[in-house]
Amino acid sequence: MHRRDSLDCATSSPLNPDKMKRYEKFADEIAELIRTGVLAPGQKLPSVRHASRTYGVSPSTVFQAYYLLESRGQILARARSGYFVRELAQRPLPEPEISAREAQTSEVDVSALVFSVLGSLKDPDTVPFGSAFPSPDLFPLARLARSMGHAVRELSPHAVIADMTEGNADLRRQIALRYMVSGVMLPLEELVISNGALEALNLCLQCVTAPGDLVAIEAPAFYATLQVLERLKLRAVEIPVHPREGIDLASLEDSLARLPIKACWFMSSLQNPLGASMGEEHKRALYALLQRHQVPLIEDDVYAELYFGSQPPKPVKSFDREGLVMHCGSFSKCLAPGYRVGWVAGGRWAEQIRRLKLMTTLSPSVPAQAAIADYLQHGGYDRHLRKLRHALESQQASMLASAARHFPASTRVTRPGGGYFLWFEFPEQVDSLRLFQLALAQGISLAPGPIFSATRRFRNCARLNYGHPWDAPSERAMELLGRIVDSF
Ligand SMILES: Cc1ncc(COP(=O)(O)O)c(C=O)c1O
């Protein structure tokens, strides 16, 4: 089998932020200022000479960064005047506030509602704003298929059996390498390859809870979190999430002090559905709090690769010296939907997770693991990720601009720094379950707010997916949605 020493890849990997070109980094920094509103639409950017002096970069770096931002449609050049942040046709919609400050405890019963929403996504003619995936056209599926062919031909008869227990060795090395680049040194024994992140998350929860236990989750939370709790007969303590800053630590601290919480299941970066990413200090404080209470964290980080900035966000796992964090990742959202390959860095529970997996599903498909391992080594993963992130960033801008054109001015919307979801808070009187039905009748899907809550909150909210190339039908669908929202 043709194997390159995987550590060689690390030194030449474009993932390494140090290897990113200076002008790309500089462009990303400016894009972040535009996204967060520090540089407002219509505002003039510093002249090349001024920017070069202020930021200590060469004039050609500034030029190249401005060209890049112009090609991404974020700024425009005006003859003899300089560069300006692109004007929106409309004032941008405001961001939502945190939902509520207090935590809520409850039994979980959401599955029927979730299945009815998921069922609506099967029709390929429906505008897929309710989908959980980006467009398949954004994935390198043909290149992956070549990797699949190559890897399966090269697979040794021994590996076909042996990889079932340990997972594909190359794949585990490649995943460990990516952790290393984002600042987490991981012993290979900690990594368990799973059938997507969802299996990993299930196994983690099973390791540290028994039926009837309390688990802290986010409000709003990814709906499968609620379904897993429902299946395992666990009770949810819903902790409010700030749309920009993430988990409300005061509320979590209060719940940990009052209640016998057995585990936390949180997304510290690009939270689904809000897109919130905690800052590094916030993550450190979360870890310190959990460490004080010795409560394990199941960190769901499936959108980790879809950040828009120049640096990958650090997971809470990067602060973990005690094996208290089980960090779950996946290739479903960024490379290979349907291959069902995910993993967990299981901390002190790694061996228990591995045994539980052997007792349930045994192993993800060995050829699928081998295909992804081959692609990671030879397929140009980082190049693909850069393209994907840029496509998603520009599609986000299109959906935000379209929402500002068509939705009522009192609608609030998040501005996540990555991923492919926007969370909309419509005027109070809008019932998103009814909105879902009315929109579906017009061929538009969406994910209504109550499927993201154990207590069916977020009635006037919805998650919309911007993971598909923006086109005239997308624009028409937003206009139609706006009209339906207006009719409440
Ligand atoms: C937040 C979150 N966690 C986990 C998953 C499951 O990932 P996988 O497809 O790898 O099982 C998803 C997929 O929708 C998700 O959105």
C-alpha cells in the first residue's frame, strides 16, 4: 500500500495557520470586522499605504488582501476613491438576544415532531432551507470516489478484519494530526472511530449516565440531542445559549450547584442552531467550572472545520489535562455526508466507549474509513475546505441580504462566524410550526424553533440553511417566506 509518513503532511499542510499566506490572513481579519459590523456597509477601508503602516504589513499584502475581498464580493473599489465595504440594499436585521436566563428541567418528548419535519425534506423539488446538510455539490464526491477505489484495492485482507476493532490506522493518525495542528496533543489510543458523530455522542452519554439522570444541554439544542436523551430516558436541564457568546455560564454554575447533573452535552463552536462560538476565555472558564464539579463534558464539534476566520477555533478539549472532555467530530458536514464516519477523543472513558461500540455496532464500514484516510493523505482536503468555507461565507451574506429585503424589520437574525445555519427570531405572533406547514405547501422547507427545545420553546423562531448555492429560486423562496410571515 502506498503510504506517506503522515507527519510529513503536517509540515506542508495549508491547515497550519503559520503556512497560510499573509494576505489571506489579513483579508480574513478584515472580513471578520465586516461580519461583526465593526466596519459598516458603505464605510471606506484604510488606504493601502495607511493599512500597510498601521498593521505592519507590506503594501502588496494589503493590495492582495483587498483584491481577494473584492473577488469575494465583500468590498468594492471606486475609481480614485479607494475601497469600500459593500453596501447592503437594506439595513441589516438586528441580532437576537439570549432566550432566557434561567435553566429549565424536563422530561424529553420531541421525536414525533422532529420526524414530521425531517420527512418534509425528502422531496428534491423543495427549497431545502430546513435541511441539516450543505449542498452535495459543495463536496469533492468524485475525488472521494477515486480514493474509495484506490483504498479498497489496496486494503490488505488482514486490515479488512483488524480495522473493525481499532479503526483504520491511517485514518486515526490523520485525525490525530489535525488535532495536533489545532493545539491538542492526542494519544492515538484515545481516538475511537464511530458511525458518524451521532453514534459517538450516544456512546459517550451511555458511559456516564443511567436512566433518570440529569444532563445539561443547550437551549436551543440540536434536535438529535433531545432524541438521544428521550431514548436513554434521561432528563434535560436546558441551559440558555447567547447567540454570539454561547453557553450562559452563570446559569450553568447555578444548575451545577443545585442539581445532580451527570454530564454536559455542549457545542462550544458554531453551535447548532444558533451558530454561537465561545471565545477562548469563555471556554477556559467553562472547563474550570466543570473541573470543579467533576462533571464530564461531551463536546459536540461537528462544524469545527467550517469557521470563516483565519484560525480554527480551539475546542474545550484543548484545555483538558484530566480526560474530562469527550470530544466528538465527524466528516459528515465538511467532506463525506453519507459515509457515516465520525470519531470521539474519549478522554478517561475511551476504553469504555470502545467496548460499548464493540457490543453494539462493532465498527463503521472499513472501506469508508479507508477511503477517507486515503483522501486526507492525497486528496487536497485543506484546499477543499478553503473553497467550502468561502462558498458558505458568501452564501451567508446572500441569505442575510435577502432576509433584510423580504422579512419584517423587527425580525432578528444571528451572524455566525461559520457553518451554514441562520437562526431567525420572527415577531412574537408568528407560530413557526404553522409557518412550517404554510411554507411547505409552497415548496419551501424550514426547521421550526420548537424542535430545538425539550420544552417546545422558540415558537416564533426558525433555523434556515444557507448551505446551497444562492440562486433565483432561493431569492423567490425568501420573498414568499417573508409574505407568509407578514400574514400572521
Ligand atoms: C450538532 C450536530 N451534532 C451531531 C450531528 C451528527 O453528525 P453525524 O452525521 O456525523 O452523525 C449533527 C448532524 O446533523 C449535528 O448537527
